[in-house]
Amino acid sequence: MHFTPKDQEKLMLHMAGELAGERGRRGLRLNYVEAVSFLASGLLEYARDGKTVAELMELGRKMLSTEDVMEGVADMVSEVQVEATFPDGTKLVTVHNPIQPGPAFICGKGRCGE
């Protein structure tokens, strides 16, 4: 099986996002890399599920809270950008201030943010 460099990048991002989600569900606070990979991989999956750009921008702000990440991480992540594929082509999706104050959002089972 041959993966293009873009496919390899998406696969690595997915694996990093899954690992971050597992750590979050165990109650560990995510570091910068874990938080960004969790957000980015989740957004790509939502796009694959058929969500619109506007829906992704909204969901992206409901995936992690300040309680889910280590101190200072929310300040470091001012935006997350992903290049997602939609039925009408590839679009750049930007979520500004994705990590919001409040109680933890990472869910125990299923998808977060819904």
C-alpha cells in the first residue's frame, strides 16, 4: 500500500488526535501538541461526516475547555486551521479561540462537542 505524503500527514494527525482523546478521557490535561492534534483531527472527521464549514467553526469551539488542557495551553492556541474536504472541494477551516473557559468537554464515550 502506498500513501502520499498528504495521506501520511492525515494518518499521523488522526493517530495523534486519538491518543490525545484517550489521555483526555483518562483525566489527563492535554499539552499544546495534544490539544491541537485533538482539535484538528476532530474537525477533519466532522467534515468527513458531512458538516458544513460554519458547523465546523462552531463545533471547534466546543471540543475542549480550559479544564481539558494544561495551564497556559488555551492562551497558546489562538486558532486552529485545517484543510478539509467537502463535496464541493477542499476548504481551509479556521477556528478562532477554540479552547473555551468552563467545565471539561472531553466526553467519556462517543464524539465530543455534540
